[in-house]
Amino acid sequence: MRIAYKILDQKQHNLNVEKGGGSIYTLLHIAVAKLDVKAVVKLIVREANVNCADLKSGDRPLHLLVNIFNKNQVAAAKIL
């Protein structure tokens, strides 16, 4: 993840934050699902679309966070 953080910190890299690690989720969906607060903040700073819907389920990053919050309130609260 250190490499990903460095890339997110550097504005000169042409990084499409709307692309994901697979065919469905965006990078923000993945960061939220992993409860990676640092990555979530960096993606939002890079203007990631916080309302981008998952292509399959229609879930937005906030929907994922609410589902996780119901299972692990302490971890999910860090992102809120």
C-alpha cells in the first residue's frame, strides 16, 4: 500500500480514481471495504466521486460503510 499512497500523493501522476481493482468497484469502494482511512482521505482529496455506484449492486461507498458499520462500529467510525 505504500506505493499506492505515494502515487495518490503525487498530482503529476495521471491516475483515474474512478477505476477499480476489478470490473465493478472503484478505488474508493475498495478503500472503504478495507476500512483504509488513509486511502479514503487521499482518494477524496484526488476528487474521487463519493457517489459512484457499483455497477453490479448499485451500492455507493457510503452503502458499503453502513453495512460494515453494522458489523464493526469501531472500525467504520474511523472513516466517518
